[in-house]
Amino acid sequence: MSDWKPKRFWTSSAVVETDGGYTVELDGRRVKTPAKAALVLPTRAMAEAVAREWDAQEKEIDPATMPFTRSANAAIDKVTHQHAEVADMLADYGDSDLLCYRATHPRELARRQAEQWDPALDWAAETLGARLQVVAGVVHQPQPAEAVNRLRDMVHALDAFRLAAFHDLVSLSGSLILGFAAARNWRKPDEIWRISRLDESWQAEQWGDDDEAVQAAEIKRAAFLHAKQFHDLSI
């Protein structure tokens, strides 16, 4: 496999207003996505974040160091063209949400789940108008159709940029409710992430940390926090 990377070819970047939003120019040449679409961003703040990433490149371009650019590309090249499919996939989390499935034992784990997860479900009922029901055990039980459909409508209402961010907020946390909670500032993103990891934290307390699992979890945490930032920059 070739390890060739494209070279930096520009001197400076600039954020410019364009039809439908903002874009980034490199020495006057507008940046395009990998699919050759125009890189049109919804806010100046997002465009500035993308421009900073391009400015930070040195001799070679390293996409791994450009998370905002990668997220914007995904929103334009992928989510825009598969909006309904992505929205449906994420909305389906509502019928089997992580927060709804509770341990029956040990008691301490069940207590922690109730203590940390019930407030999120209460928030969703009050703020989103969707009350999901708690289930004992892991066997799937359908949620009330009215609540699921209401959540589905809210997911479909997200534009491509917010939906791209929302995809990671939901899939990384395993919870549609926590995805909405992060997007709508229920609590700080780090706290919401810790809430989503309650079961894993419990297992680590009982059996000790696994170095590979800790490293993988930290990568996911960083991605979750980035998704929150990207979501906020899209508004």
C-alpha cells in the first residue's frame, strides 16, 4: 500500500462568504470535498475551524489531523445524499435505547443505573415530549409508538451537518436520548459521555482496567466530544 500523501501547495487560507454559507479558499482556490463537491459550510465559525486545520498542515496534508474538515466532508458527500436512511437508522435507537435496559442484579449496579439514567429519561419526557419506559433485563420490549415517532420526527428535522454530528453522538453513546441530551446541552459533554459508559465503568471496578479497552474508550470519548463541537459549530 502506498504511503504517499499530497503536498501542501498553498501559502494561506481565507474564509469567504458564498451562496448558502461560507467556504475556505487556499490562495484563492476554493476547497472541494473528496467527491469534488463545493465545500459550503453553514456558519463562519465552522469555516474558520476548517481553515485553521488547513493552515496547520505543514509539508504534507494529513487528514487524520483535520477532524472538522473530515466531518464537513461526510456531511456533504454522504449524509446529504442519504439523509432519510441515516435519520431512520439513528431514530431506531429510540426503540432499544441503552438507558431503558436495566440490570436486575447486583443491586449496586441497578442503583447506579437508576441514579444516573432516570434523570436523562425524565429530561427527555419533559423537554422532548417523549417518555421511554424502563425495562428489567436485556430482552427487547417495544417502546410507546407515540414517543418513538416523536423522536423520529426530530431526528429527520436535523440538517445534514447536525445529522452528521448527531450520528456520532448517538452511535458512540449507544443512546438516542443521550445524543439529544448532548446536542441540547442537558449537561456537559464529558458528563454525558461518562453516563453512557456506566456499565463499562462498573465492569472495570469489578475486574480491573484492560489497557486496550481503556485506549479504545478514550478514542471514542474524543470522537464524542468532537461531534458535540461540530454540532455546535453548525448552528
